[in-house]
Amino acid sequence: MITKENMRILAKSMIALDTIEMVLENKYISQTALPGQFLHIFLEGKTLRRPISIADIDKEMGTVTILFKVVGSGTKQLASYEPGREIDVLGPSGNGFQITEEDSTVLLIGGGIGVPPMYYLGKTLAKQNKKVISILGFQTKANVFYEEKFNQLGYTFIVTNDGSYGEKGFVTDVFHKVGDFDRYYSCGPLPMLKTVTNELNGKPGFISLEERMGCGVGACFACVIPSKDDKGYKKICSDGPVFDAREVSL
């Protein structure tokens, strides 16, 4: 259930080029949020809240970790907030990833700032004794983060567009090295998701869409995507951001 909460910033650090990791404290969200859900964060002076995916949760400590890339005035403002400050948040928002009991091997595919939600999902899957294989795509070596964390979950491929670290190319360029798996989960830029779903056509999977949002609760039509059902569309903020890869048209 989405509620309006105050979350206190406990820690903040830059973990890669223009990429901020922020640890927030809130008992309710830390106990109820699911992998794939997000926080809708209010920033003073801004009309629209900013949707930020949940990267990790520590239920015992009551903390929620988010990662975001500083790309505009909103994220620059959020990056300026220091530990001790409280921020106004709606959450946990959206629908998270569905985890299927019968799957034994899963493939995680994250691109850029689509990598963070893959981590908490991967931790959850690993705790259920599922074999986790990850493919993480970045533009260049300076953008790479969480490699060691993903390695602790299972075998991890790092791919950079320019070949400065790991494999050279795109996430789909290492699909032939993965082997068999039961289901895939992916989050990243829309062009990446289009390629992933085309390449893995016929395989069951879930995708999480990154999109600027308006209200964040499904009351407006600022984040609509075409769907293959009779309705003809889905709202990313309330119907998603996670969808069965076969139910939306990218």
C-alpha cells in the first residue's frame, strides 16, 4: 500500500561517475517494499516527484537503499541532500517483480541506472536458492557499479559499450555465453529492452520500464505505454513499472 512517508537520509556516497548511492531509514517501507517497486520523492520547488527504484533493503536495520544518476536539476538537488535530512516520499510505489516458485535458474539483465532494481531482486532470488546469472551493461568503465555485490549472487557478466571494462558491446552480445535459464528479468533504457525482448522472444520474462511520471499513482496519463490487451494501454506508475514482457508493446 502506498503511503506518504518521511525518510531520513543515513548515508550518501558517489559510487561511480555521477552515480549516487543513498541509504534511507523508514520502518514501514523497509518492511513492505518488494523487488521492482520504487519511491516517488518530493523535491522542494519541483512540481513533479522523482521516481527512484529501490536498489536494496535491510529489514533488520529498517533501511532502504536507492541509486540514481545525476542528470538534471532534480537529481542534482537530491544529490545535494546530506545525511540527517528527511525527505518526503510516496511509497512503496508500483508493482514489483513476480517470482515464480518453479524457476531454478534466472537471468538478470540490467542496463545503466536500470541495474539497481536488479540487485534487490537478485538477493531475493538467491535467498530462495535459485541460480542467479547477471548481465550488467554500462557505457564505460567509469560508470560500473555493484560488480562485487552481483558476483556474490552468482556469475556476472559486465559489458561496456566502448570495451573499456569487461566485454565490449551491448548486453545482448553475451546472451550466447549464458546457457540455459528458466526466466529473465530486465530493466534499462527502452532501446535495450526492445532488443532484449526481441532476442529472447519465446522465453518467459518480466521487464521494468524507466519513465518520467506525473502523479505516480495512476490518476493521470503521463506515463502510458501501449499494451496487447483489449484496453490498449498500461500506466507505468500504477500498472507497472514491471510488466510481463509479452503484455506490452515497446
